[in-house]
Amino acid sequence: MRRLLTALLLCLSLSASAEPWPRAGSPWPHDPAMEARIDALLARMSLAQKVGQMTQPEIRAISAEDVRRHAIGSVLNGGGGWPDQRKHSGAADWLRLARALDAAALEGSGGIPLIWGLDAMHGHSNVYGATLFPHNIGLGAAGDAALVREIGRATARSVRATGIAWTFAPTVAVVKDLRWGRTYESYGQDPQQVARLGAALTEGLQEGLGQGRGVVATAKHFIGDGGTRHGRDQGETFATDRELRRTHAPGYYSTLRAGALTVMASFNSWAEPDGQPRKLHGHELLLTQRLKQEMGFDGLLVSDWDGIGQVPGCRPDACAAAINAGIDLVMVPFQWKRFLAHTIAQVERGEIPMARIDDAVRRILRVKLRAGLFEHPPSRDADAGNPDLLVHRALARRAAAATQVLLKNDGGLLPLPRSHRLLVVGKSADSLQNQTGGWSLTWQGTENRNSDFPVGQSLLGALREALGETQIQHRPDAAGLADVDWSRVDTVVAVIGETPYAEGVGDIPGSGTLRHSSRHPEDLQLLEALRTRGKPVATVFISGRPVWVNDLLNRSQAFVAAWLPGTEGAGMADVLLANGAPFSARLSFDWPAEVCPRSRARPLFALGHGLRSGQASRPRRHSERVPVGGCEARTELGVFERVGLDGHALYVPGPGSFEPLGNDLTAALHLPSTGTPQLALSTMDLHTQHDAKRVRWLDQGGRLIAWSLQSAMLTSFPDAALVLDLQLFTPPDGPVWLGMGCGPECQARVDIGPWLLQGPRDQVRTLRLPVACLSQLGLKAERVDAPFLLEADAPLDLAFTRVKVQAGAARHPQALPCPISR
Ligand code: BGC
Ligand code: BGC
């Protein structure tokens, strides 16, 4: 009976999903002459050359000579990938590399041009000397399609000036949960707004394509990236087929109609509300049936960074399932050589049909032909290499002004008379890094200084220019307030907010809250310190998303949501000062009234809210109550997953010093220079980008500890185990101690050496150590301050990630048995 029911349900759900999606329509006509040209090209290509066309390595991992030898058809650079790995490489350096790679590709393939893709997300955002526009969230608030189109055109000019023909933009994600760290890449929560602006950017980017202008656009990430549970990056989206189409597909319809030649698959998985989520990268129904057959997309579908490796049964360097599901071009940044070999072998063994390979290559060639790369490669543009083409100051200034949303304006404080003497405070007043956010020169947008942005201005710089130096006092933080000359202050402008982040790292964990002051107490401290001074405070809040700021609103007479406005701080100054530009933007997201996200919560300011210049708000005090203990009933304590979670930093005790590991994303770690280093540390990928730490023991007694100032009550997690993913490179020849600490002189540990030796090497395994085993050895589980502690002697070399204490994991069949003795 039960089986019958399941079968029936399955039939029902299959028939529901069998209802086809409507066609999108496209301005690109079917061109028989072009298809015949593709036939001719295909006919003379070897299998290796075809797979070469389908392979997209990262410029950090491939040389021109490699491109030639392996007939590579595409390259990319990720965030923070620059020619010669020099951040300050200029237009001419980019062009030089593009020319070298182009020439090598033509030679290797017998005349097929290369296509280089990168994330020109808000302007040519990886390139030194380029103007950076506001991130999409701000443009969504501006709501002006003509402005977005113009930004698209300007970006295309800049990208071509570096010899490049393809950008991975626009993002047409519709964000359902503000905890997602990519919220700012979205135009908003309204699918129609996302569709309208995504199409406008596509039109601007691709204008003149095929005629020596424009660059190829990418609609991404197909599909449901903004709908994941708890806003988790690369997470699981539960939605009916109809919801998926209604909410998450409009941006694909509109951009395909606008002519977008490429689509990028998404890292997330999808399932009907009660279904088993499956990764998009292996989802034939969505990639092939929906997108290509039903919607009629005839361009190329590119996978995301090592995304194929997340399909069950796949690895980053081998995934027949993804290609069979519909991926045409594979972004395989580093392991491209093995990918070539594996894919060729899979075709030879019949695991990937030749017809699928031919279809993939046909789509790639179609894009290259439509983009005009055979006749007009951008690296041959007459004005290529000209750094002036990277600069669009007036447009960026206008855009920045158009994105500023005035949320509060008691007494009509803003705009400020130009005669006002200002105290400008806050960590973001003079920070182009904070103004530009993630995906700016570097991947996370961190490790930048003002000098990395040779064109542009911070808000402080712009105010000084507008009002004159003498009218402004500047203090970066509360400590600086002590020597302010208050008699010379009419108004305080506090420039505060979030600091840069990008995918993954920017997520607010499910157990966290939307309360900004919990992550950035310095901002509240600053406004609190100003409170007693009796001067009106206009707060300019720089952020990648709306967050809970009731406490900050209560301490500001005026409050501007500035989003991530880019390199032209003058645009912000324009709306703050009288006789500049008007406030005209409106929220493209609801602004939260509650610290814990709920789907039907009433917003503090609703979508569409935004005061006009001079319009006064009604004074209102907002509740500052926040629940204790975060938002969700917790079943785990997150310790480390790329960065420290739940306040944990990872430390390597060195002679006399500690090295926090938590936020190190790109570089290998520097160990204390005094004494013998005991460990060599580096960052690597186990499941996803830069998620793991690799540790090589160099000496005796090397120790690694995850520490938090706050101790945790592990007794509140029933049947808990310490769980971590781990890969062994060099086996130990002595004990390897894994344990926890519970304050001074309080710790317990067990030897996991035997477990390590039993398993396969070079493979990720999950270790589960019951907390009860440690309690038996004296751990005080009610006050654990170091939930992860690893000690060993050389030799040993391993990598780990996803470290957590998880309820129920001790009952897992593969949990470690407790040792009998210490
Ligand atoms: C790289 C970035 C890249 C990102 C892709 C990181 O590992 O360092 O350059 O953009 O992955 O998401
Ligand atoms: C991101 C994409 C990006 C790619 C290349 C990925 O990690 O998800 O949006 O285009 O990296 O940098």
C-alpha cells in the first residue's frame, strides 16, 4: 500500500514537472550559414581539440604554451586573479596576456579564437585603475534601467580595453533570505525588478557585439541561487516547479530575450518542498530540458568554479554526469590537465556520448561566432590597452547618488547646508575598501587600501573637496573624539557599516542574527559615544544588505542606506549636501524589524520605502530587544568552515605568540619568526573554494587549537560528537591527539592515529569523536572553550574543514568507539 502510494506520488510529481516552461525568445536568429561554418569546424576537429574547447582553466594555472599545446578554448580569472599575479597590473599588462593567450589558442586549435571570461561585476572590478560602480543591490534601489544599461556599456568598453570579451554578469538572483552573503549581487527581492535590470545590463554589455564592440554577458547562477534555506551559500533551494519558474526564472527569461549568450550553472541544489535536493550542476531536467529545450537557450552553459566536483560521484577533474546533464564549458580552474584526460577517456568509453560533445562545442563556437571573435577579437581593438577606457567617473558618481536610500530624516536634517561645519567619523568615512565591498580587486574585497584605487574618492575625500578642508574635522573611531573641537561642529556625519565579504564568507550563519551591532560593535560604540554631545548625527550606512539596525537608528537623526556605492564617494556627498543631487532611490528589499528572519515578518521599512530630499520623518523609537541565544534551536556548534564559526578563531601557538587562522583566505600562514616553526600551514580546497587548512608537522609537539572567549555548553547537545572532514597526505608514525579544552589545565584527548592509518589516503573522510569519550577522560563538557584541539609530532600532513560539534552524531554507525584508557 505504502509503495503504491509513493509510486502514485512520484507519478504525480513527475507529471507536474513535465509541464513545459514557456520559450524565452531570443534576438539571435537561427543562421544557417553560421551553422554550416560550425559543421565545417567540427568536422576537422579531433576529440582532444573538442574537449580543449570545453575546458576553462584559470590564468594562474596555465601558460600560453599550455593553451597552445592542449588546444584550450577558454580561460578565466577568478576574483583576485591578475596577470603575473600582480594586483597593480594595468590595462596594458592585461592586454599583453590576452594577446599571448589569443595567439596560442589560434595556433593550438587551428584558427578558433579563445574566449576569456571574468567577473566584471560592478565595472571592470578586478582591474587596477578601473572605475567601480555601485553593486547591484544599490542599482536595484535606483531602479533605473537606462542607468544600468549605460553602466553595461561602460563596463564593456573597459573589459574590451584589456583584451577580454566575456563577463560573468549579470547576477539575476532573487534573494529570499538576507543572511546570504551574496545579497548585494542581486538587484532585489522582486523577480520583475531583477528581470528588468538584468536585461538592461545585458543590453548594455552586449551592445554592438559581433561588430567589434560589446562583451558577452552571463546570466547567473542558474537556478535558485537566492532561494536557499537560511540563505546559505551553495545550499538547498526547496520550491515547487512553479515557484522556481515564477520566482527564480524571470531573470533568465528577460536576459535571454535581451540576447545573453551564456548562462552559468549554480552551486545550489534544488528539490520540490519534500524532495531530495540535487545539485544543479548535474540536473538534466533543469539544465537541458528546461533551459535549453523548453526555454530555447542555444548559447553555452558554463559551470561554476569547480562546481562539477560537487555532483555526487564526481570530482573537480572528472564529471561525465555534469556534461551529460548539459554543461558545455567546464570551469576547471586548476585541475584542467587531468580533466582533459579524464573527459577524453570518458568519451572513448562511451560514458559521454559523442553527440553531447559535439553539441557542447557547437554552442561554444556559436557564441564565439556571434560575439565576432573570429573577425574582431577585443585584443586587436585599435584602442585596446588604453587605461583611460577603464575610467567612468561621472557616470559612477551619478550612479552612486542614484542608489542612496534615505530611511530616516528627523527634522529634515538632510540635505545639509553647505555652510555646515562637519565632524566626519567612522571606520568607513575614508575607506574605498568598504565603499567597494566584495569582488573588488580581490575576491572577498579585503586586503585593499585606498592606494589600490587610483581613480575615485572616499566620502571623506569628496566632502573635503566639496566644502573645503577647514570645514571638516575627521576622526575614524570613538577613541578619536576626545580632542574634537565641538564648537566647530554643526553636524556629525557617521560613516559606518559592514566590511567587505563575498560568497561563503559573507553568510550569516543560521544560528546568527541580523543584528549588525553583534558583528560590528564598534559602530554602536561610536554612535553611543556621540550621544552625549548634543550634535545631530547623520549616519551613512555602507552595507551589502539590509540588516537590523534599530539601535543605530535610535542614535541617528538621519540615516542613509548607502549600500556599496563604489569608487565615487562624490555621489554620496552629492545627496548629503544641499544643491547637489536629490535622494531618489527606494528600497529594493524589505528592511528587517526583527533580528531573526521570518518569512512573513513585518518589515521596519517596506520594499519601495525611501524619503525624498528634505522630507522629514516622524520621530520614532525602535525596539532594541533581541532574543538571547540567537535565532534557531541549535543542534550544532560550528567551529570552523573556511573561517572560524560561532566566534571561534583557530590558533597555532608559536613561541610566545598566537596566529589566528580564521580569516586567512588566500595566503599560506606565516609562523612566528622566533624559534623553530612546528607547523607549516596553507589554505586549500576540500569541498569548495579555500575551505580547508592544510597542516604539515615540522617538529615535535605541534599544536593547533580552535578557541573562543565564550565557553560552550556541549551538554545541551544530546549524543554529540566532534565532527570534521579530513584528508591525509602523510601518515603519522606516532600518536595524533584530538581533543577539547575546558579552561586552564582542563582538557581531554584521544589518539586518532590508528583511525588515520586505517583509511585511504588522498580522500576526504569524516571523523566523528563522541563528546562522551572525552567526558570519560575528564572533559568538563559544560564549559568547553576549545572544541577542537590537534596535537602531534612530525611527520604528519593533513587537511581539515567543516569542524563542528553536532548533536546526534555520536550515534552515527561510523562514530569512533571510546578508548578504554587514557
Ligand atoms: C579564488 C578566486 C575565485 C573564487 C571563485 C577562489 O578560490 O581565489 O579567485 O574568484 O575562488 O569563486
Ligand atoms: C562564483 C561565480 C564566479 C566564479 C568565477 C564562483 O565562485 O560563484 O559567480 O563567476 O566564481 O570567479
